[in-house]
Amino acid sequence: MDLKRLNPALEKTADEQRDRRGKMPRVVIPLADGFEEVEAIALVDVLRRADIDVVVAGLHDGPIESARKVRVLPDTTIDTIRGEDFDMIVLPGGQPGSDNLNADSRVKALLRDFYAKGKLTGAICAAPYVLASAGILEGKRVTSYPTYRDRLGNSVYEESIVVEDANVVTSRGPGTALYFSLAIVEKLKGKETATAIKEEMLVM
């Protein structure tokens, strides 16, 4: 499978974001070996349906191999990513993908930079623990894959499909990936766009 060229500030509307840069919102998705296929591909698919500019950034050159040996060619590498060029960073889960993201200092630096500037951060499945490790879940309402609930630091755990708290969006696993993606669309492009895509995709 090949994906080709695969706080107050966050209350800005999609129109305000568009006017600020003269273009639509941009999202970076770091991709590590061992990522969860459904989560990563659903994110790219749904966000691009919403005309959001998605950049998939591998942790190394060349294809990235998923947890089940699916090889994906990212758009670029994490070394080319500058936080000021994006509105949101989103982490797919899976193992050992989440551990590989957590071990990467470049990913941690980007997460802290996005959070400090009031930009959106998101993670699904096991990956919310990477947000906790980066120190950005303190006091936040969050969710994750059930076995990771005790690795989320000083946060407030909820057993909900998607949990949003200010500039942090989290979700639970492969089965919630479409809802997670649609929640991100609503954050960046508004409820009307998210609803239209949900209906188009027959998401119940």
C-alpha cells in the first residue's frame, strides 16, 4: 500500500485559520514502524476527503512497515517538518509503533511545540501515552486503548469513543478511528463538513 506524498489559540475557526495563511488547515501525521494500519489510513483518508492538507512524515527514509507488515511510503521524513507550517499533529497507535514514536526525540519536540503554541494535538489507541510522556496531558480529560489507561499521567480517563479537552483530541482504537478522524475534521473545518463526510461514508 502506498500513500503518495503520504489555551485560547485553538478556538480559532477553520475560516480564521484559512485567512491567517491563505490556505486550508494542514495536519502532520508522524509514522513509525509498527503503526496500526486502520488508524493511520483512516486518518489520511477522512482528512483528505475534507480537503485538509495531510502530510505523512516517516521517522526514517523509505517505506514504513506497519504492525502487520503493510508497507507505506510517507510523503516526507520527520526531519523536514516545521511546527509553524501545520495546525495539528496526530499520532496513530499500534505497537511497536507507539513505542517507536515515544522513543523519538523529534516527535516529542514537535508535540511540545504544538501544545505550547495552542495548536491541536491528537492521538489514538496506545499513542495517547506518547502525549503523556511529552508532558501535555496533565489535568486533561483523555481516553486510549484500555490497557494504556494507567500510562496517561495525571489525566482524567474517560471510556468514550472520542474525548476532546481544549487542544487535545484522543480516541480508543481501530474501531473508533473513523469517529476520531471526523472529530478532527469538525475541529478544523466545522461541523457541516464533518457531517457531510460522515453521511457520504455511511458512518452510523
